[in-house]
Amino acid sequence: MNRAFFARDVVTVARALIGVTMTVDGVGGTIVETEAYDANDPASHSFSGPGVRNAAMFGPAAAAYVYRIYGLHHCLNVTCGNGAAVLIRALVPTDGVEMMRMRRTTTQAEALLCAGPGRLCKALGVDLSLNNAPLDRAPFAWRDRTAEPPIATGPRIGITRASEVPWRFVLAGSPSLSRPAPKVR
């Protein structure tokens, strides 16, 4: 996937990522849950303008924006330019499942290995060292989806401001979501 894929409206990119396969150093899977955030969104890290933490959001599209949440977990976003980014919330493990299990030190069901942004980052080995890394070269690799998947949309989760905005996109019927799916739209 090239930079042009990411240099579009954040909602378009968030929806288009459902069904795409993403790997980090050969470990990853099919994206099944995303959330969109833009600079005019009070829930977005970019809402108050550029700073040290969110600098990647204000750079060019197609960069990783990685941050730490609750002092424990990392979250991976893909930038769309102009203060917009898509949070990758969950994926179905397909590549490097044993490495994911080792990193997560779990015997959990495979469907849950990357069900949530913190679990996903731990399983894929994503940390702050990848913040602002270009998405169009190693360690990232992408395989486009082959068909339009059934996508459900609904309000974002885990936020306190603008939580009603329906910018959460999920692969309908996936068992690997961080939370139950909203209705199909």
C-alpha cells in the first residue's frame, strides 16, 4: 500500500482498512476493527494542536503514530495527514501466531491475541520505537483486501469526549473484536 492510500479522508481510510492484512516484521493479520480521529474531533490527540506526543499526526500521511496509554499499553495509529489518524483496534492473527503467543505470554484463544489495541501492539512487537515510522517500508507490510467485506459502524469506545461519533468500523461477525460489534450499516 502506498502513501496515497493513507492520504485520504480519515473516515474513508478507517473503513478501507477493514479486511486489509498488516504485518510488522512478518507478524500480523487481517484488520477487523478501526476508529477514525481527525483534528476537529475533541476526542483526538490532535484537537489541541501539534505537540511532542502527537507530532506524527501533523506530519505526512502514511506514518505510524504510536503512543502509550494508561502507562501500560501501546496503541498503533496510521496517519492520514493534517492531524488525522486511524487507530488499529484489532486484527485476526494470520502471520507469526506463535511469536504473538510468546510476546503475550498467553495460551488465550487465537481470536483474542490481537483483540484490542494494547493486545495488538504487544503481539506485534509495536512500541514507541516505531512512532513516526513510515508505513510504506519495513518493518510494515500490507496486503490489500480482495473484496469488500461486510462492515458495521458505530460509536467509538474507550473515550469520554465525542464518543457518540459513529467512526468505529468493524468486520461484521468477527470473533476478534475488542468489544461486540455495532449493527451493520
